[in-house]
Amino acid sequence: MPTEITFLALKNKQLIQIIIITIIVIINTVIIITSIIVIIVIIIIIIIIFHITHPLLYLYSGSSLVEIRLYQTFSSHCPVENCMLPPNTRTEADFLKPRAPFKLAAFNVRTFMQVGQQIGLAMSLESLNIDVCCLSETRIQDSGEVLQIRSPSVASKSLFYVRLSGDPVASSSGLAGVGVALSARAEAALVDWIPINSRLCAVRLESSIKVRRNRREKRCLFVISAYAPTDCSPDAIKDEFYHQLSVLLQKVRSTDIVVLAGDLNAQVGRLGTEESRLGGRWGLVGRRSDNGDRLLQLCTDHNLFLASTNFRHSHRRCATWRPPSASQAWTQIDHIAISYRWRGCVKDCRSFWSTYLDSDHALVCANLALLFSGQRSERHQRIDVSKLVATSVASKYRTELASRLATTPPKSIDEHWLQLHDAMKMAGTVSCGFAKRPALSTGFLLVPYNSLKPVGLLRVTVSLTINEGCYVRRLGKACVRTEKPGGRCVLMSWKQQLHLVTTGSSSSSSEPLAARSL
């Protein structure tokens, strides 16, 4: 009996231990599962936050963010000739209109082969509202593809079209490569896409301005994207690049507005007074390099103006390249140049370092607004009807009018009015001629000093005409003043001035002074 009791007690004790161990295991499992769920939720939240703000997480996010569309497969000889795109079926975009602002930029992206770089470029262009961007060092050599990139933001509505240029030699090494990114409204104005090689390409954007009531004149923006060899490259490579660039500039139409932008690897420094036609005097201080001399010679030959040196900014906003070593100074080697005639269209040009791309170059952005010459209004000459007072002129007018009136009655009252209008106009022109506009000359008026009194501000000026004497003309806030021989000024009211004009000639004074209108 005691043995059975001992066995039961031992069995109950083991059962209790098993139950306790089971409860502990269940609690630990629940804690582990809860911790895993919390960690997963935190990771999802972090991914969502970075999914919105950071472009590098899109490297493996699928190809839906970058769409590739083929407009036309260009032949092998196409980089040398102008490659015409299919006719644009879109409606006329609000781009390159007179005084309409737009932004043009140049950016060395270092590489454009990664999806993250493409999305970062789209986000950078959208944040700065850039319409045209010249890309350098893309490392993509296919001239027949058009990339459509869009910012992944939910509220984003901007779509950019990227065209890339290259050549077979550069494609084997995966170096260089240039391109142009256009916004939707700039894409609608695209006329020509001209890929040259891995260092040069160009686009022509069309615009039309109204020069007459029923006449419009075409003005095209010819944008060249360039990536020049570095300063340590052989002279033969530099000579070949600038020769091809000169040939491309020689093919530009006389009505085109030329813009050259990109990584030109040229440090020009501060330009002197004798070089004022080549750029401004606010370039980054530094030693002028060999590429800088070549660039200035190119600007001299083709009448270009370095807009990137024409605006005063801080050192950070002028520098465009950050060296890998902290001991080296930041330099300005990316430039935007425009035709000298249109240099006034550039309102500002500076560098932006806060972009979404991993690059040691800054984005150089220029604010432009094309300023065309105003529309010339046709001057209408008036018939001098005051000559009809003379009997001979009136008789001649009646004779001319009677000879020009039609003998057959018109069919409608509108035709009758047109015939009468034309007959009277032609008869008046022949008999009376055109009236001449009276020429006013605001000259000096001699008045005696004794009749002047100090008063307040004047609101009229006194002017003289050749035939009509003097009269008073309102010009807003104007001031007529005279000076004593000692130098003290005296102000006159308009009533006193009018009195001086009418009675000044009869006054006798030995100290006449000149009252001049300001």
C-alpha cells in the first residue's frame, strides 16, 4: 500500500511538471510569434516610407515603373544624318511661347543603366520643374530607344521621354554616352532627333511666333547635349570632338536658337573685360584649363555666350564637380551656352546639389523665357481734312469724288457703303493728302527771376511748339524748377508757371533764368 501511494504521488508530480513545461512552451511560442509579427510590421512600415522617399529601393521593384517604347529603329548611318521622327499627332503644347518661362538643365548622371538612377532622374526633374535636360555619361549606346520614366509618387503626373545616343566603339567599353530628357510638353514640340555619337546629340524643338496679324514665323530651339573628353585625354581625341561639334553647329539654321549644354570638362575661370562677349564675369575662380581655352575658342567661332558664368551666386551654387579628394577644390566644368543674340532670354543659371541621384556632379539649371521682338503695328495715315477749307481743294475733291462713284446702282446696301467709302478715301487722298503729326519740342523757357516764388511740387510741365506757341500738358508728377545764380532752387505751381508763360515776355528783368521740365 505505501508503495502504491508513493507511485501515484510520483506520477502526479511528473504530470504537473509536464503541464508546467507545456504552458511555458506555449507562452514562449506566443511571445516569439508576436515578436515576429511586430518585426514584420515594422519592416513593412519602413519599406513603405522608403518606397515613397528613396529611389534606390526600386532596383528590384519591377519594370512597370520604366516603360520602353520604340519610335523608330535607326539605321547604322543614321547618327551622321538628321533622323526625322514620325509626325506628331498631339495637340499644340504650351511650350516656347513668347515670355513663357521654362527650365533647361545639364546633368552628368554617371550611369543610366540602373533603374534606380532612372527613377532618381525623374524625381529630380519633376521636383525642379525642368523641361529639357542634357544627360552625360549615360553608358547606354542605343540610339533607337525612347525611355519613358515617371516618378513613383502617387501624386506624380509628370512623364519624361529620354533619348540616348552612342556608337559601336563606345558600346564595347561601356563608357561615355549622352542623351536628352524631355518633359511631356517639350516632347510635343519635338521636330528632329539628331544622334551623332557617344559624346554628341541634339534635338530641335519647334515654336511659332506671331509677327503680323495673319502671319506666324517659326523659331526653333536647337539644343546640343555634349560630353567633352577630360583634360588628360590625348589632343587627338579633343580635336576630333571639337571638330564634330563645330560641324554640327555649322548645320544650324539661321533662325534657330542654339543652346549647348553638358559636361564639357572645361574650367574657364573668371573672364576678363576683353572676353565679355563670351560670358559673364561671375565664373568660379580657378586656373583656366586646356579644355577651357578650346571652349572659349568655340564660343568665339560660333557666337555663343556662357550663361553659366553670367550670374552671381555663392561658391556652392557655381561649382559643378566635387573631386573625390577633400584636398582638391570644387570646380566649374559643366556649362550652358546660348547664342549671343538670345543671351537676354536666360534669367538665371545655377547649380543644384540636392538631387536624388548618386553623382559627383551637380545639376546645372537655367531659367529661360524667349523674348521675341514685338509685333510691328501698321501706322494708319490720316487725311488732312483741314485743307478742304480752301475753295480750290474742295472743288478738286468734288471732281475726284464724282469721277470715282459708280454709275450703276449696287445690289445691296453693304456694297453701296463700300463703294462710297473707297471713293471718299481715294478722293481725299488725291486732293488733300495726308496730315503730318505735330512735332513737340520740350525746350528751355526763359523767364525772369523776379517773378518767381517758392512753392510746392508741380504736376504739369510747360512745352513749346514751333507754330502753336505754348500750352500746358499734364505729365503726372513732374517738377519745373529754376536756379538762382547762387545755386538755390525755386519751385513753381502750375498757375504761376502758366502766368509766366503768358506774361513773361512783357516783363523787364536783367536776370533771366531757364526753367526746365524734369
